[in-house]
Amino acid sequence: MNKLLLLLVVIVFSLSSSVYAQKIVSGQVLENESNQPIPEVSVLVKGTNKGATSDFDGNYALKGVDQNSVLVFSYMGFITQEITVGDQSVINILLQVDSNKLDEVVVTALNIERDKASLGYSVAQIDAVEVNVVKDNNVMNSLTGKVSGLQITQANTGVDGSSRILLRGITTISGSNRPLIVVDGIPVSGGGSGGSAWGGTDGGDALSDINPDDVESMSVLKGAGASAAYGSLGMNGVIIITTKSGVKKGGIGISFSSTFNVSDLMLTPDLQNEYGAGAFDQFAPIGPDGIPVLDYPFSWSWGPKMEGQPYTNWLGETDTFSPQGNPYKEFYQMGNSMINTIAFEGASEKGTFRLSITDQNTQGIVPNNSMKKQTYNLRASSNLTDRFNVDGRVSYVRSRVKNRPELAEGSANTSLQLSLMPRDVRLEDVRNNTVDAEGNEMQYANDPTFNNPYWALDNVYNEDTKDRIQGMISAKW
């Protein structure tokens, strides 16, 4: 008996010691050169499937880690580091850029090529191969996850929408935090057109008109010294885009590329499944048939608990008060994009040229949202003498976009409508009941602020056509 008791004591002590030895380890991941936080860094306990990723500010936290654990920090373009936990509960890491991933010669301010090792600031250069791994409607999205400290956010603003770009974090609360965008030495507007308030739409930006097939390289200049040549315009960093010129081709050549992309909804908000439509945690008075009536006074879920009880729904039918499926997954569709490019290029001792023609057809994940775009780009250079060179580029873009999604408080903002839709409303009923016998719009709530999302798809139209001409010419002596 005494031996059994002693054995139990030893087992309990061992278990408690093991539990006690496990702890929470947290910290921050920064870039070695700029001390900028790095989001989405993988933090893995070596030899296990336990891990985490750093957030927007580079912070991470891991539970259940013991002192013998080895943490592995890894991110694309950086040298992987391994750290033994020991008695540490806070582990901050400085990741170093993997120099093997970057070219030694980079394009800097004013389109000047410099030796990377001679620069006093951080520069990352992405070549055409990496840019075109996945061709996006907006070429800036090609940099996602490839440059430390560069944060690119795509909003649900439809095809040809602009992207939110942060390079050196939020530096001002009153002005723009976007970096300066320079294409072949010429600054271009990186901000979106259109308005977002009360039914406005995102009309895209100049970056969405740059054909990814025409990009030779992209350089990201992050240090304060890097933007000195651009004055206050470069205070948030500079992103330099260099287009192809045919300089790497001898003689005359022709190339053709065809790309088909698909896009789908990856993540949706978490939905509560406890309360249904209403605002006062109760049903309206009992109907003449003895069944509770829910008159849907508001388009949100602060009503009674959904416990499968019978009630009268928004169509006047007897139904069970229960949570329905995920409206986001049911409403949005799989988008696709077809991009075809043909290019003619050549080079000789006298100069270079490249002419490209691109046709693009895109269908967004929002039904009825589509785009057709044609791009014509010509770049040529001429060596007039042994010491005098002239370089020029002209591009013409014509795009036609149908039914850009409304934003903010717009009555036809389908994303907002789905987020406010009561959890007891069946999306199939909303889709099949858009108009009544008189042809008037049918809404699932007595709140006229927002449209039936399917009625909006069929009856709220917008269309825009853009003709954009860009050009530049430079001379070097």
C-alpha cells in the first residue's frame, strides 16, 4: 500500500513538473537593417507541428513551449534562424535578408544603376520572373510577401481596384502614408480614384494599368537616404518600376504568353449562431395562428435566441427559427482572368525597341463585375552618338469595367448587406424573392437603408471606360 501511494506521488509530481515547465513564449520579429516589423513570419517549434505567425506589427506568441524547445523563424527572402528557448519567455529576433536572393546591381533613385554593396540604405529588387509568378490585375500585388516591411492590402473593391500600400509603416495621421511610385524615372499617382462614401466605387489607380508582362524589375528603396532625390514625396519610401526595353535581346524576336488565373473566397468572418433578427431579444406578439411573428424591424441579429422554434419569417411563411448557412460562401463566385500578350523586340548597336500588345478579360468574385482591357506599350532607345543616348516610352490603355461594387454606406454595397444579414435569413430565399407581384423590390427587413443584394445585382448598374496615355523621354550624355 505504501509503495503504491509513493508511486502515485511520484507520477503526480512528474506530471505537475512537466506542466509547470511549459510556458508561453512571445516576442517580435524585425528586419535587421531597418528595424521594421515583419508580418507573416513562420515561428515553428522544431520537430513538431506547433507554430504561429507574426502579426501586422511583427509580434508572435506560442503556448505550451518548454525550455528544451527550439524555435525556427523563417520567411521568404530571409535567412532562417533557430533559437533554443531555455529560460527565456520573451525572444525578439532580427532577421537578415538573404543576399543570395537579391541581385548585386540594383536600380536606385532617378533610375541609376548602383552596386548594392555600395549603398548606405536598404534596397530590395524583384526581377520579372518573380513579378510574373502570378499575374495580378494590379502589378503591386505581385510584391506581396516578397519584401520585408512592405504591406499590401487588397480590399473587396472588385476587379481593377486599387491596393493599400505601406512601406515604412504609418508615418502621419493627417496625410498619405503611401510610398512614392516611380515608373521609368517618372513619378505616377498610386492613389485610387473614385469615392468610397455613400455609394462610391474604387476606380482603380495608375498602377492597375501597368502590364505585368512589361515589367523588367521592381526596386524597393526603404531608407531615408534612398528617397533624398525625390524630396518630401519620398518620405514614405520609394518603389521603382523599370519596364522592358529589349536590351537583353540580340537581333529581332517575338514572344507570346497566355495566362489563365482563378480567384476564390479564401477566408470569411466568423459568424455567431445564437441570436436571430431583431433588436430586443424577443419575438413580436403572437400571431392569430398561435405562432410567434418576427417582423424584422432591423437588419441585424439582436433578436431572440435561435432554438429551432416555429415562427413566421419575412416571407410570411411558417419556418423554424434556426441559423442558416454562410452567406459569403453562397453569394460570391469563383472569379477568373485571361491575359494574352504578344511582344516584338530587338536590339542592335544603334539601339533597342520593344512593342507589346496585351488583351485581358477578367470576371470578379462579385457576380456581374467584369473588366475588359487592352494595353499597347512601345519602348525604344537610340544611341545617337557614342556618348549620347535617347530613351523613350509611350503606352495606351483602354479599359471597360462593369458594375464596380459600391463601398462604405452605399445601399447596394453587397459586402455590407451580407455582414448585416440576420443569421436566420436563408440566402436562397433572398435570391428567389427579389421583387413582389407589382415589381417592387422585396427586402428581408423593414429597414429601407439597404437593398436586397440580388436585386442590386440586377438593377443597380455602373460602368466606366478609361483611356490612359502615358509617356516619357530621357536623354543621357
